[in-house]
Amino acid sequence: MPFFVLPFPVIDPVAVHLGPFPIRWYALAYIGGFICAWIGMRRLVGADALWAPGQPRPSREAVDDLIVYTAFGVIIGGRLGHVLFYDPTFYLAHPLEILQTWKGGMAFHGGLIGVLVGMGLFARKYATPFLTVSDICATVTPIGLFFGRLANFIRPEMWGRETDVPWAMVFPTAGDAPRHPSQLYEAGLEGIALFALLLLAARAGGLKRPGLATGIFGVGYGLARIFCEFFREPDPVQEALPHGLTMGMALSAPLILIGGALLVFSLRRRSATA
């Protein structure tokens, strides 16, 4: 038992009431993430110095459509991913629960698949290279991850394993044991650190090599997620796997392999300036 435990900052999960309608921090996290991603993508495509002369990329106006495609991908894919990856038996018996997203259950890896589908449809409609579209989305995605993990912390959910570190917290509904604030670990690594790395890569000319930013995101997110899973308490039914592994680890490992392959491909390929 630690000598010192940080108090959990209890925050009302409802940010504001608009008449009978509660607006939750969780919803605001999604809205804020999409707005910031939209602004970020418009700035990326409008910064000529980040791109090679004549390199095809979406216009700022087309980005308005891209954020719609990806938003639908995140919401639909995220919910279906939770249903299929984590608790298919329950939802097969209660199919109407699938539509009740306010009861929780959005999977990042499902949202990622949904975004890939949305990006593919957008790339086809606007005749833009898919890897260029994915690089743009990958560069700004950590912004949404940061907001999402903060929302997990406020809710609170997805708390950490029991620990005696000085910054341990006792989470409501998680018992009396101090735990890792693993949501903040993920916000820092998957959000702030990964975003900074992708921005540095973009400023160094990374967007001139299609697939580079996507590869960095895949490897960076996969490693960060697996690392944080060692501190996060897995759901014993939905997330825990044999030998101390978790579903999050299993779903993130392929991202590292795919991201690594994209890095090799983009670095060996001639850049758009060549």
C-alpha cells in the first residue's frame, strides 16, 4: 500500500445539460477530436512546403468531405469492432444493444478498419493516392486519441492495475485499491508523443514519401498500446487472454508489422521529389 495516493479528480461525466438532454464529456471528446483533426488536415494540405511540387493531394475543400468519411468510419467501425472483437455472444443475443452506443463500447481497432474503408472511398472518389490520404489522416489521428483517453479518465473507465507507485489513484467503482492512471499514460504516449513524432516527420519531408507517416503511426501506436496494456486492468471476460496477454496487445501487434512494412516500402521507394 503506497504512503501517498493522489486523489481522483471526480468530474461529472455530464459536461452540460441542454434542457432534458445531457451533453457528456465523452461525446465532446469525439466532437473536439474531429474538429481539431479537420483543422489539422486543412493546414497540412495547404502547406506547400510539406509536399513535393506537383505531388497529388486533396484540396482544402475536399478535406471537408474527408472528415465526414472518416467520422462515419470511426463511429460505425468503432462500435462494430467492439461488438465483434470483445463481446459477440452478448450482442448476438441482444442485437438491439448494438445501437445503444451510450452504454459504452467503442473499439479503436474497429474504428481503424472503418476509417480505412472511408479513406478508400474518398481516395477513389477524388482520384487521390490512398497512401497520401492515409498519411494525412495518420498525422492528425493522435489528437483524437488524446481527447478520447482523457474522456476515459473522466468517465472513469479503463483504469489501471493495482500498484504502489506514488501517483496511484483510487478510482470510483474500481474498489479501494490504488491503481495506475493508465488512461493518462495512453493519452501521453498515443496522443502527445505520437503526434509530436508525426509532426516532426512531416516537417522533415515525410509527406513527400507516401506511406511513411502511416507506417510511423502503425508502429508508434502499436508499441505505445502494448506498453500501456501492461499497466491497464483488462476486463477478465472481454479483454484478458492466456499467458498475461490482452486483446489490446493481440490487435496491436499486426499494426507494428504492417507499419514496419510500410516504413521499409516508403523509404526504399523514390520520394516524390526524385
